[in-house]
Amino acid sequence: MLKEPSPADLGFTMPAEWEEQRAILLSWPLNPATWEDRRNDIEATYAGFAAAVSRFEDVKINCVCAEQSRILKLLSDAGADAARIELLDVPTNDAWCRDHGPVCLVNRENGLRLLNHFRYNSWGGKFPPWNLDAAVPEHAAALLGYARNPVPMVCEGGALESNGAGLLMTTESVMLNPNRNPSMTRAEIGDMLMKSLGMDEILWLKGGLFCDDTDGHIDTLARFVRPDAVLTCVAPEDSPNAPTLNENLRRLREYRTRLGKPLDVIPLPLPDPVAPPDGWREETLPASYANYLLVNGGVLVPSYRQPRNDALAASIIGECFPGREVVSIDCADIILEGGALHCLSQNLF
């Protein structure tokens, strides 16, 4: 059971990601078993990503002390703003900070911040070990000076999308999956999500992309761009993703707020299928343009070396965030391990 009073009782809520941020939290990709044949390329790409974030706001990076001088050199070579970079001596098992990092809540009345520390089991126990990742929120709260709220439920940040006005969007394929919280009912899971995140209601989508290790995180599928508007991925009818994405689209179009109003639903095409190397663990890679990252004054959009599709996606996303600079980040190598920009990062408010 969640401790009482809950974050909701105390006036905390999960903000929308277009709200003003204090920093972006990252976990440097130090596991030699990931991106195994492309370590130099992936670290250079990652440094470029961190440097792009540093153009807009502060960047906090989990990385053990023994690696920090080397990482600082990579960041410098990538053109990072050194004044906005802070390296945290926090060990990790993997790089996916959206999922093992804390979920930041705000109290709009008194300005207080709170970090939710959900339990973490590497997307249903898929990639052991995860003991270091599971401890990241505790380290982050201590080092960054935030209060921490342990939540007795398995949940990843990539499964959660807030419109900043009390509406949470998530997927049944993740939150109701028996590999997360097998002893909890749908009602219990929904109640704990609302109480721990300070939300009023949940919009449940069906599921996610074909061959997605996460079982269908919302941040690869649908993203709020205003409190009453959502971008959602669509695919051609001959795509293996079409049945699930069509059902997600139907639910979004049929959804009505408590005031009886519909959402403005904006289709976002997927990139063309991205094939993995021979012998990979999946048949295809879950590439998605919905995995963009909002930063103060900018939006970083994944690209997949598909010029026409990349440009179209950047245009659609950019139109949703007028006044923000759109920056494309090459994710053709990053996606080999199943995620992109949003998956790698966590927002601190």
C-alpha cells in the first residue's frame, strides 16, 4: 500500500514535459554488453546528444568516478557547455534513465518538488542484473537535494505521459502485464498511479510497437502536446504495428474529458521499418518519432537516416511546439538497443 498521505493528498502532480525544467538526468552507456560492436560510435553519439541538451538547460549525468575524466573529454569534443554539465558518481547497469530514473512531481502552490521512486525490474525481468538501476532514484534524490517518495509498485517512466492537467496516459500492455505487478488488479494499479502521481484520471491505450522490449511504453506511441491535444503514431495497414496503433487511435478519438470534450488527435507516421543486424534478439527495431525530448526552448527529435520521413516527422512535431527550436538527433545506432532520446533521459522540474 502507498503511504498516506499520498503525493496527491499533499498537492503534488506530474507536470507536462513542456513546463519549465531544472535539468535533464542521463545515465552514461557504460555497460560493455550493450551496443557491443559499436561502443566508440555510440559514446560519440551519446556525447552529441548530451551536448545538444546542454545548449538549452543543465544536464546531470550518472557515471562512476573512474570514467568521468574520459567522459568529460568526449563531452568537450562534442561541444557541450561545460558550465551546464554535472557528473554524478552513480553506478548503473544500463543507459535507459527514463525508466530507472525518478519521476519528478511538483506542487504548484508551494513550489516543492518530490521524486517518485518506483520499483524497477528491467521491463519484466528481461535484462538482469538491474540492481544498480533500481537504486538510481535514491542516489539522485540524495545528490540533487530532492525529497524521495518510495512507491511499492513496479513502473517505468517511459510508461507515463501527463498532460499537466490531471490526465495520465499509459498502456495496458505495460501496466497490466503480469511481469510487473502480478498480484495487483487493474483497479489497484490505476488507483496507485493516480495517488502516487497526483492525477485525476487515466487514459488507457492498448499497447505498443512490434518487437518492443518494454512491452509497449507510451513514449514510443502517443505524447501530449497540449492539455487537450495528443500526437499518436500511425502505420500503413500492411505493417505489423497497424492493428495495435489503429486501436490506440480509436481510443484517443473516442475519449472525452470529464467535461465531455474530445482530444485533438494528430497522426504521426512511423519511420520505415529499421532492420537489426543479423542474429539480433528481435525481428525489427521499435523505431518511433514519438520518442522526442522536450527541453527548455527546444525539442530534440530522433532521426533514422530516412531523409523524407525524418523531415516530415520533425515538421509535424515542430508545428506542435511553436517557438521551440527543433533539433534532429541521429538515433540509427541508439535504436539498436530498443530506444531513442526520451528513453535515455529523465526530466527534473
